[in-house]
Amino acid sequence: QVQVVESGGGLVQPGGSLRLSCAASGVDFVINAMGWYRQAPGKERELVATIKINSDSSTNYADSVKGRFIISGDNTKNMVYLQMNSLKPEDTAVYYCNLRRLRDGSNYWGRGTLVTVSS
């Protein structure tokens, strides 16, 4: 059974940094991509960043985080990280890790980790 677990959320002041980690276990298939999504109160879940796994490691970022967030992955451990710099109050959200299976595009989600940016 696939499990996706996020860690690293918390409270940070505007302008600060946080690093989120995500570990996937029980994976017995080829992963296409892993990534981060977020959902702020009263809003839809939105893409933050994704990275291709087991291929060219290409990345994709939401415009709102380009130049501030960096996604990276460890193919050997089925892990993905999100380094978040220059955080803003509008980055406050629950951040979810996503894993997408190559064969059929099935998605697997973690339970999320809360990031609060506030002074």
C-alpha cells in the first residue's frame, strides 16, 4: 500500500524560509512525477511545483512561486523536497505532496502539512 507523508511545515515570519520533505513508501511501480500542491482556506487546491522522476528531472513551477521555491527529488528514496524562501503571508496554506504513477497517471496524496507565514 502506497503511503505519502509530508513533514517540515510550521510557522515562519514573512521573508523567512522553510523546507518541506515528502517520503513515499510501498511504491512498487514506476513513478512519473512527484510534486507539491497547496490549498489555502476558502480556495481551491493549486499546483506549486512538480518534478519528473526517473526521467530528465524537469521541473514546473506556479508563477507565484518562481524564483522563491525550489523543488528537488531523490529517485533512489522516492523523496521530494520543497525549499521555500522569501515566504509571504499569501503562501499560507496546507501543502500536499503528490505522487503520479507513470502507467496510468493515478495520483497518490499525502495528508498535508500546514505552513503559516505570519508576523
